[in-house]
Amino acid sequence: MKEFFAEFSKDFTQSFIEADRWKLYLKGIGVTLEVTVLALLIGLVIGLFISVVRCLHDQNPSARRNPLLRILNGFCHIYTTVIRGTPMMVQLLIMYFVIFASSRNQIMVAVLAFGINSGAYISEIVRGGIMSVDRGQMEAGRSIGLNYLQTMRYIIIPQALKSVLPSLGNELITLLKETSIVTVIGLRDLTKAAMLIQGKTYQAFMPFIGIALIYLLLVLGLSFIMNRIERRLRVDER
Amino acid sequence: MSAEKRVVIRTEGLEKAFRRIKALKGVDLTIKDGDVVVIIGPSGSGKSTFLRCLNRLEEPTGGKIFFNGEDITSRGSDINRHRQKMGMVFQHFNLFNNMTIMDNLILGPTKLLGLSKAEATERAQKLLDRVGLGDRGANYPSQLSGGQKQRIAIVRALCMEPEVMLFDEPTSALDPEMVGEVLEVMKDLAMNKTTMVVVTHEMGFAREVGERVIFMDDGQIMEEGTPQEIFDNPQCERLKSFLAKVL
Ligand SMILES: Nc1ncnc2c1ncn2[C@@H]1O[C@H](COP(=O)(O)OP(=O)(O)O)[C@@H](O)[C@H]1O
Ligand SMILES: [Mg+2]
């Protein structure tokens, strides 16, 4: 028993304390969060855009005759199909080694790759939210003279986003965990930090169990924040 | 006094088909300034479809609609601009759930009519007071009763200062004890010479407030006249049997 503790504390010191290794984890957390949050923002913008294009196309018989909208809608369709039909890891590799082959800005590449990926999923989430808003809301908006996009912006999208907030929270959490594959383009995120330290100390247990716990805490923290926001919004209208 | 009244809306052979179903089979109707037109008829006779065609929430499949003399079914016409001048009140209120009552009321005036927030708020507050809900501006729709929601919905339409108000069974979704408060507001509008087209099953309202009553059946206007003519001296068989059922 005593030996076990001695061993444990030696491993712990080696993996976290020696050579200020904890700083590596901290930096890793920073990178992980940065990629996650920026990617989510990009994903939200892309997702909103696509869902509005697709709803505009599906809901308005007259707008459908507009060739520009048809091309845009077709493009959105292909985009979501391709993104959802290929592995994230492959998308990341293509982004880094093919599309931005000349750039070594790994954070930018990772943010773009995850943002573009997340946008496809978020567009489906938001589209579901838009569809779930009562049809009467759109009709009421149009009846006072707002055009389609104004009605979307002021009335439909706020309600849609609120109703899909839990799903967006899930997307954020998925994104956080998925960013661990940025190690393949050499970005020093939380996972990469553990791998680097394992390479130095030849200890696998401490760094990997350690970052598992850190990821878990981050996820729990995000869930907590999302819950708070949801509750706030619900109270707002009671 | 009885100088010729201005025509606000005129439909010519208005038709609407939903795939195979012909909901409107050529409706001709003229609505003049200050008219209170009540449309009655059995369920499925095309009353809602007719009303919704007037502001093109449904696209007519035939015929023409003239609003202030302009053919609003023609390609070049800007329907959003015309809708600002046609208030609509729905059976299910359709207040904007994400906004307070006051924001519901000032959205159109600020975004479309170019009013400042203060101007729009002042206008909305006056109308809120008029329908007895002056203290409800800060509430959300979910905090109101059905009758209150419908009165707010009427105010929301009025805030745009429309030239005509379209009502589609405004009291049908209400608990019986709330019907009166909404009809009161509508009566008040009618007395103030608001041009109104009202689809309703409230025969008492039709008789008392309507200046002209239209009986629709099977996508057509079957009979048209003063409340006395329609209710006391119906001509066509279908109107007689309809009245026998509802009175
Ligand atoms: N969106 C729609 N799609 C298909 N059929 C419809 C639609 N709206 C109305 N109809 C049909 O058109 C006819 C007239 O309906 P409506 O105007 O709602 O009648 P009313 O308001 O007099 O009860 C009905 O046969 C109804 O089933
Ligand atoms: Mg109806």
C-alpha cells in the first residue's frame, strides 16, 4: 500500500509538476476552448444562413422561381451532404494539407474545419427549430407587412433558437470533445499536451486519466452554463 | 352626407384552388370606405380562404383584387406595402411569443412605418388604453387570457393605421365568457367608421353591427344583403337551412 502511494505520487509529480508541465495542460485547455468556441460561432453563422436559405426555398413557392436562390439552395444541400457524409478527421486533414497547404496557422485551420463541420449540423438543428415554430407566427408577421427575412429575423429565429438551445448545447459539448483530433495537424491542444508529456515521462496513466478528468469537468461546466441560460430564458416569459 | 364612398377593396372573379379542391369559385365583392361587411357560412365554404386571399396570405389562382384601385395580384405590385394597410386578426391571435406586448405593438410601426420608438410607444399606449389593457405592455403573450390576447392582436393591427381590418373568426377560439370583451372592441371600431370585413359565427354581432351580410357556401357568395334581409327574409334554400342550424 505504501509503495503504491509512493509510486503514485512519483508519477503524479513527473506528469504534472516537474518542469512546470501543468503549464502545458493549461495552455492545452486554452487551445481546446479557443478552437471550440470560435468554431461554434462560425458554425452558428453558417448554420443560420443555411437553414434560412433552405426554409426560404421550401416555404415560398414564389421565391423558388428565383434562379439565384435555387443555386444557393442546391449548394447548401451539397454542403450538408458532404460534411455529414465524411469523417471529421478527414475534413481536418484536407483543410490542413490540401486547402491551406501553404499556411501553418493551425488554430485558424482547426477553427475553420470545425466551424464548417459544425455549421452543417447546426443548420439541421436550427431548421428543425424553425419548422417547430407555429405557422401563425409567420403569417402574423407577414400580415403587418414585414417581408420574409424580417419576419425570420425578428420573430421566427429568436423562437427557433430558444427551442433548440438544448440541442445547441449538445453540439457545443460534442464539438469540445471532437476537437481532440486537432492533434493530427500538430496543434497543441489538451490532448496533445498529454501525448507530449507521455512521450517525455513514459507514463501513460497520469496524463491520459488526467486529461479525461479535465475534459469531463469542462463538459460538466458547459452543461451547467447551458442549463442556467435555458432557465433564465424560460423565466423571462412566465 | 351620402356622397359616393370610396372603394377600398374590390375582387373580380376571385378563385383559389388547393390542388384539386376549389375553395373559391369566382367571388365578386366590393368593400367601400367605412363598410362593415360580415361574412357567414358553413365550415369549409371558403370564408377564411377569401379573407386570406385579400392580403395574399393565400395566392389566388384566378381573378383580381383591387386595393385602392391598384391590382395587387399583378406581378409588379409590392404586397408587403399593401399589407401594412390591411390589418388582419386571426382566430388563434398569433401574437409574437418572443416579445412583450409593447414590442408586439411597435414592431411594425418602427420597422415599417419609420416611427421612432417613442412615437410608436405613444401610439400603442393610446390604443392599449382604449381596449382596457393599458397596464399590460410589459407582459408576455403567455401571461394573458385568450380574450386579452385577441384584444392585443386587434391593437397590433390598428397600430399600423390600416385602411381596412380583416377578422377571421376572432372569437372562435375563445372561452365563452371572453367573447363579449372582444366583440365590444370590434363594435367600438365599427362605430368609429373603421372599414371591416368580419368572418364570424356570432350571428348576434352580424345582425347588430354588420351593415352588409354576405352568405358564402361552396366557394361562392350565395346571398348578400342587409342584416334584416339576410336573417329575417332569406331567399336561397342553403341560407335558410344554414340559419335554421345556427340560430
Ligand atoms: N391550405 C389548404 N390546403 C388544402 N385545402 C385547403 C387549405 N385551406 C383550405 N382548404 C380547403 O378549402 C376549403 C375552404 O376552406 P376555408 O376557407 O378554411 O373554409 P371556412 O373558413 O369557410 O371554414 C375547404 O374545403 C378546405 O378544406
Ligand atoms: Mg375558417
